[in-house]
Amino acid sequence: MSTLRVKAISSLHAEFSVPGDKSISHRAAIIGGLSNGVCEVSNFLPSEDCLNTLKAMRALGANFEIIEELEGYGPTKLRIHGQSMKLKAPEAPIDCGNSGTGMRLLAGLLAGQEFTSELFGDASLSSRPMGRITVPLAEMGAKLETLGDKPGCAPLRIHGSKLKPIDYDMPVASAQVKSAVLLAGLFAEGTTSVTQPSVTRDHTERMFAAFQLSCRTENNKISVPSGQMPESCDIIVPGDISSAAFWLVAAAAMDGSRLLVKDVGLNPTRTAILKVLGRMGAKMTEILHSSTGEPIGNIEIHGAPLKGTTLLPEEIPNLIDEIPVIAVAAALAEGDTHIRNARELRVKETDRITTTVENLRKMGADVEEFEDGMIIHGGKRLKGANIESHGDHRIAMAFAIAGLFAKGETVINGTDCINTSYPGFAHHLDAIRHERTNPEDFNLPVITK
């Protein structure tokens, strides 16, 4: 079991890029594999989660070639050979690893095929609820079995069926559920619609547009007609703002710091973290390079004394991945921070409410836990502690950031899980920890094939 050891730093002056966006990389692998030709994908995220989705599509017939790869991890630039919407039956069950996104999107894709398939994952993924996708997919006529030890959990056995379109009202805002239903809708006979209770990540809709798939959004209702062919195209994946969030918090909480995160995704459904840090007192500038498809640009942030804030209910769906590190920012701020309406955190890789609260308390923070969130009474000096990640990548990274501000040494146990979303995190942490300022010190080693 790997560990990270972190001590407090006195300054942070850096500029670098984070690896590609996880959500967009998943979708590029899937929709590129459905397209009618060859797609070149640049800045693909070579994390375990995205590689499992890429391998799943290869098992379904969509092969790929590696052009460049991140040393020790996997491809960052590749060519995907689309199969013109005609996938083949896999020879074995498909391993989704730790990825809820991969499993849920692939389930939507496989529901309308002419063959039987099976999706499985690790112990963490096998404990997460799948009913939120099996219910709408069953309404479309799909035949799905949940084979897990816990009711309604993976492995999933999917008996491909002829699908009918539905108009689905999602009970809980979820981009994964929305995307699973829309992908299934491509194989249904008619127009499938999903109405979301609040705005969620719109990467699927933007990716559909890039591949010239008709997809209409009206208020919170998204509709896709069947009978379409994705037109192959090249995709540039922006840096992942959910990965950048860890460094943004570190810089925001350190008075006098300066951080420039380059070529990061600035999709409006993903930038709630910037609004929260702005309310807490961070000084930020966004510089947009490209606004076609996925907006890409730079974020410059200068640290200042932070103050507590309240996360708004409508912000929660688009902050769900960032809440553990926001909680760390809250512990470093003066005053109270209220995080409620976030019950969804209890069914992520871990129960992120309990793990965040327990680890903050270990470090000396004053935190109240509720069924749907927490209140953090900030301003107490954090102290180094022995932290358990519980196999959750975002918990591991959030408390590595906390360690940069704590008195003494912080040891985070079980950090292999970080590779599910952020290959190279340890390299960037090492450069920050040693207070390096040369951008070249942050470069990750890429090999050209």
C-alpha cells in the first residue's frame, strides 16, 4: 500500500497544466468508438478509470492506436477506430475497475445492442447503487440483471434489446444517468428525452454536437433522436478542473501565493468551484483561449485570507467531486462553512461525508456531521495526522492539500487509488512541496510512439 508524506510549505508560486478531463475522456472513448471513421484524441487522461473504458470499447470492436503516452501510465494521444454504430459481442465480462462513470455510460450503450454483455468492477464500484440507471433503461425495454451481493449493485448483466424511446424525469440530478439514457436513446426507435431537476455537466451534449449528432436542449429537457451516425472528428481534451481544484484550494488558502493553471476546461457546468473560492476571498482571473466545443483557458489565482461560505443547493450537483477539498479550504478559512443537500456524497467511492469529517477531525478541525453534509467551523490550525484514504482518490488528494498547511507531518495511506483520476499527482505534489517555481519541474514525461 503506497503512502504520501506531506509537511507544511511556506510559499506557492507555480504554473503548470493538469492532465486531461476525466469525464470528457470517457465520452471521447465511447462516442469515438461509435463513429464512422478514425478519431484522433489529444490530451486523453491515462487514468485507470478512462483506460478501462478505452479497453471496454476495444472489447466491443473499437480498436485504438497509441501516438503518445505518459510514461508509466498510458496513452495521452491516440487514434480510435470507430465502428459506425455496429459493436460486436465481447468475448468476456468487461472490467470497469473503480469507475461509476464508465459502468453507467457503458450500460446505456450496451442496453440497445443485439448481444448479452456483463459489466463488473472492484469492491468499491460493486457497492454503489445502479438502480438509477437500471430503472430508466428497463423502461426503454432493456433487460438488466444486478448480480451483486448488495441488492441493485454490480455486476450488471445486460441482455441487449430493441429499445423504445422514453421521456424520463430524473429524480436526482446526475450527468451519468442522463448520459446513459441519451446513449441508449441513440439505439431506440424514436426520440428519447431526459428532464433533469437541475443543471448537470453537459459534456455528453457537447460531445454529441462535436460528432454532429442532433441533441436538443430546452430548459432542463434534453432530447436525442435515434437513427443517427456520429461523424468522426478529432477531439482535444482540456485539463480537468476537478484535478486543478486541489491546487486552486492550496493557492487560495496561502496568502501571497500565485498559481497559473494552464489549458484547463472552463465549462460553465464545472466552474462552480471558482465561484465558491471567489466568495471565500480568493483573487482569480479566467483567460479563455477557445470557446468552440469545450471552453479551454487559464486560471490565475492569488492567495488571500479566506472566509467561510455556504454552498448553494443548486451548486451541489456540479461541485460533488470538489466537496472534499472545499471542506479542506473551509477548515483553513475563518468562520463557518455550510455544506448541505449533498447526500449523494454517501454513495461515491466511499461515504465522502463521513470520511471527510473523520479525517478533518483527526487534523484538529471543528466539524459537525449531518446526514446530507457538514458544517465546518474554520480557523483552527491543522495538525499533521495519519490519514486513511479508504481507497478514495479524492479523499487522498484533498488531505494531501491539508497536509501542506498542517503543523508536523501528514501521512496519507492507500494512495494508489489516485491513479484512477490523476496520474502524475505525486509528481506535482513533490514540486509544490519543495516550493519549486520553474514550470519545467512540473512537466510529466510523455513518450512519442
